[in-house]
Amino acid sequence: MFIKSLKVINRAEEEARKTIQLAQDNANEVIKAAHQVGKDTIASTVARAEYEINHLTQTMDHKVTEEAMELASTIANRQATLRARAERRLEAASMIIVERIVNV
């Protein structure tokens, strides 16, 4: 009976070791899978962020180009206005100079 009890105890201990080992193996697989899911999630998030950054950069470049063209147009209009006014004043000044020379 003593030997039989020892065999039952040994068998129970062996089954417990196998169960523990199986649980550890399963836990390791779950951890490995969780790590992979985490890596995949991070990679996906980084890829999406890079896409959004590129999209925003392109959008901003387009807006900046439009604003620069609008500003250039405004400056060209102002320049033309100032040039026309300067030419009128130059013409008026020329007339005054000619008038003074003639009247002297």
C-alpha cells in the first residue's frame, strides 16, 4: 500500500509538472502573440502617421503656393499702381521744370 501511494503521488506530481509546463508554454505563446500584435499595431500606427504627415505636407505646400501666387499678384498690382502714379508725377514734374525754364 505504501508503494502504491508513492506511485499515485509520483503520478500526480508528474501530471502537475506537465500541467504546469503546458500552462507555461501556453502563457509564453500568448505573450509572444501579444508582442507581435503590439509590434504590428505600432507599425500600422507609424505608417498611418507617416501617410497623414505626407498628406498634410502636400496640402500645406499647395496652400503656401497659392498664397505666394496671390501675394505676388497683389505685389505686382501695387507695383503697377505705384509705377503709374510715379510716371504721372514725373510727367507733372517735367512740365513744371519746362515751364520754369521757359519763364526764366
